[in-house]
Amino acid sequence: MRARMRMLALCLAVGAQTGAQAQAQEMDMAMHHRHAGGAAPATFVASSDRPFARRMDDAMAIMERGMAAAPMTGQPGHDFVTMMLPHHQGAIDMARSVLLDTRDPELRNLALGIIAEQQNEINVMRAWLAHHPDHKEKHP
């Protein structure tokens, strides 16, 4: 129970960042990626042959590229799902990366939970797309 409370506190602390802080972090990561030697690989591989910061840069770049390439139809439900698929995969990739470098049991548990939850949501979104090939929403 105590470990669960600490994990909840960690999640709340991480989630408490302001929008400005998150935007500043994104800009820092983008700048680091530009200076770190170029384009990210086509797919993410969690391997200790690259430093953690580079793996995170690669995961972010792949995620952003996937979100930008998501097929958009102008239908909010469809567009939300197609953009969330690479977003969730990016979270999985980042979690796999941190597992290579940390032995902290709380962080490992958090990363493993992220992998399981995000993969489940990816499966749900893929199933939704398969069941709604001609999805059309009414706009209010």
C-alpha cells in the first residue's frame, strides 16, 4: 500500500507541471535532438547502445512524425484515434527505454504499467477503427 501511495504521489507530481513547463521541455528536447546528430530512425529500438537522452529524442521524433502523418478525415473521432495511436506508442517506447537504465522499483513498476495500459488502449483504438471504417460524427 505504501509503495502504491508513493507511485501515486510521483504520478501526481509529474502531472502537476504547468503547460509552460511542458512546452519548455518539448522545446529543450527538440533542440537537443537537432544537436544530437540528425534524424531519428524509422522505428524505435530500445537498446543500451545509445544514451538514454538519445533514445528519448528518437522516441519523441518517431511519435511526432507518426502523429503528423496520421490520416485525417475531418471526423473528430477518427482523427483523435489515428493521432493517439502513435502518441501511445511513443509512451511505450519511452517506458521501454527507461527500463534499460533504472533499477528503481517504483519507476520500473510505473514504466511496466505504462506499457501494459498504453498497449491495451492501442488495441482498443485499432478495434474501434476496424469497426468504424466509415465513421461519421455529427458536429454540434
